[in-house]
Amino acid sequence: MEHQVRFDAPENHTLPLEILELQRLIDDCPAPHRAILSAASRNIIKCHRRRLHILNLFQDALSDLRHQIRHLQFDIEATRRERDTFRTILYGDSEQDPASG
């Protein structure tokens, strides 16, 4: 089954402009502040990529669920058609079977 991925994989994903701007600003800071802010920036990037990965997993699962629902709908319609055919064979053209009264 082929999955449609709406976003790039996290390791290939381009960071949002806001994070890129933040990194540029951090690079312009003095060295002592840059070290502290760089660590925080790396944590933000890790969180962003983790959320993107979770979003991709969720979208894949949702796509699979939709696909399975379509199959179940097809199966139930086929079962209803078979039921109606066998009713017609057993009881004739009557809509009501003898057991239901």
C-alpha cells in the first residue's frame, strides 16, 4: 500500500523561517550567550522534528484507517446484496421473510 506523505521526512525537512531567523540572531550574539542560546535552539529543533515525525505517523495511520473504512463499506454493501439475493431465492419476490411475521 502506498502512503501519501504530506511533509518531508524530519531529517530532510527545512526548518521554519522563524527558527532559521532565531539561529541567525543567536549566531550574532557574543560567545557566552551564544553557547547557552544554541543549546536551547537545538532543543527547539529536536522538538520540531519530533512533532513533524509524529504528525507524519498520524497522517499515515489516518490514511490507513480511511482505506480500511472504504473496504469495510464495500464489504457490507456486498454482504447486503448477497443477503437480498438469497432472500429472493428462498422466499420469492416478497420483501418480508416468513420468520419475521
